[in-house]
Amino acid sequence: MTKICFIKILQQTLNIKKKRVNPKKMQRKINKEKNKPVLSTKAQLSMQESREQSKIIRKKASQTR
């Protein structure tokens, strides 16, 4: 009798399926990962910082006019 109970328990655990992910949700997740910005070089980061600083300076200058 103990063998039968063990076999039933084993079968029940094997029948448990992993939850399927909705294909649309999976596609959105993949696209989100693809659209993440790529790591930049130090030169690119410094150029981006200088552009943002000049943008801030231009905005302040235009507000004072």
C-alpha cells in the first residue's frame, strides 16, 4: 500500500505544469529589453552631458529675455 500512495504522489507532482506566459506579454517584455539603451563609452557620455548642460543654459537664457 505504501508503494501505491508514493506512486500517486509522484504522479501528482509530475502533472503540475508551469504557468504559461501570455504570448503578447512575452513579446512586450522582449521588446522592452531590446529597446533598453546600450552602454556607451566615456566619450559618448561626456558629449551627452555637455549637450544637456548647453540645453539648460539655452533654456535659462530664453527665459530671461
